[in-house]
Amino acid sequence: MVSFSLLVSQFFVLLRRKIYTMANYPDSIDRITKARLRLSTFGSIFSIALTMFFIGALSLFAFFSMKFLQNLSQKIEMEVLFYSDVKEADIDALEKQIKLKPFIENSRVSSREENTRIAQQIIGSNYTEVIPNNPINASIIINVKPEYANTDSLNRISKELKQNTIVQDVDYPESIVKSVSNNFHKIQWIILAICAVFMVISMLLVANCIRLNIYAKRFNIKSMLLVGATPRFVRKPFVTKGLLQGIWGGLIAVALLALLLLYGNNVAPDFVDFSAMLYIVIILAAVFVFSMLFTMLISAFSVNKYIRINDERLYL
């Protein structure tokens, strides 16, 4: 923990030095102006970082929400019940056949003793003392694949299993299945819509911040063009600065997201699950790459606007 804190502190020291290097202004500019320009650069980086952090947090929330709902559907169990005179060898043989079905995620045999113990816990007494011939037999517990966790599919699976002569009944929580299957896609679309709206708002805020910084230098852009600079020469420093700000903003955002993931895994391990680490790394990498590309493109578009703008509109 100490080494991680030291690493974070060194990262921000390096960030501060890099910002001062990026903001290396000529000696002709007074100290107050230099401080303001450095503060502006520092503010731009952290506004980008916070925006990318927000976008990444929303993306991770959407991913973990979908995964949580998918895991919830996988936990729906079907229990295949048998007549009391069916031998466990026949039940084991049927379970091996069921495992080969395309709709099966996993299955297991629940023994007669295990089912009897559960029944005694539900009843609250040892019913075998009253009923010498135990009517409870072993059963097969089935988990279906997520795409089959809906009422229609489970009904078809139940009918198919009941066709076997040794099967007495197939039981599953029908009311829960209906509730989950009816609301699953609605919840997915609601989460995606909310995340998309907030992402667009965050992107607009960063774009406006970059445009305002370039707007303040519109007269410098026009002066460079008047003395013979090419549009490419004028555009290059702004795009480079946008790229550097995007890199540092993306790095800060990824570091904050990593801390958020660690905290979320400690507080809610069932929701923030690290079993799909590859997808988490892809999301973090996408946030970093998007931070670079987005700041570069916005900088290029904003500079092009003031390269092409008429002289009369510079004062508007």
C-alpha cells in the first residue's frame, strides 16, 4: 500500500514537471502571465481527466450492470424431480445425457440424502419417523444458458425433460423468471441510454473548454497566417498540445478508474467482479485512446475554424 501511494505521488510530481515543460513560455512574458497560462494548461488537463474518468466510470457501470444481470439469469435453477422408486444409477445416466444439451450451462445431481435434509429443514421436523418409506428421491439441478433464461424457452425445456418416463416433474421459479425476462432488456436499454446522455454532455464540456482556449489565441493564429505561415504549420502546435493534454488527462483518468475499481471490488465484490479482467482492461485502454484522439480532433477542428474565418468575424 505504501509503495502504491509513493507511485501515485511520483506520478503527480512528474505530471507537474511535464505541465511546466509544456508551458515553457518566453522570458518576455511576465511571471503573472506565465502563472496564468500554466494554470490554464493545468486546468485543461484536469478537466479532460475528470471528463474521461466520468466517461470511463459510466462505461464500467454499464458493463458491470449487464454482467450482473447476466449472472442473475444464470442463477435461475430448474430441478428435475423423479419418482421415489427410480434408481440413482438411472438418474446419473440421465444427468450425463442432459449435460450434452445445447441449452445447459451446468448441471449436478442432488442426492436423496441432500434433498431429505432440505425437506426436513423446511418442515421443521424429521418426517421420516412418521413416514418410513421416504417419498423423496434424488433430483437433477440445472442451470441454463443466459439466452434460454426466459419463460418460453424454459417451458420448452421443461416439456422436453418431462417426456422421459422416469421424470415426475420439472420445477423452476416461474414468477421470478417472468420478472427477470420481462425487465432484463428494459433495464439494459435504460442503463445504456443514461450512460450515453451523460457521455455526450461530458464530451461537449471538454470540447467547449478546448475551443475556448483556442478562441483566446485566434489573433495569434491570424497573425501567423499574415506573415506567411502555412495552415499546417499553424495547426501543428495546437494539435500537439491537444495530444499531450489528452495523454496526461487519459493517464490520470485511468489511474482514478483503477482506484475506483479496487474500492468497488472491496465494497461490492458481487457487482464489481474481476473475473472478466480482459474486458475491464479493454475499457481502460479505450478511455486512454479516446482521450488522445478526442482532444486532437477537437483541437484540429477548432484551429481550422480560425484559419478559415474572415477577419471581420474575429471580433465576434
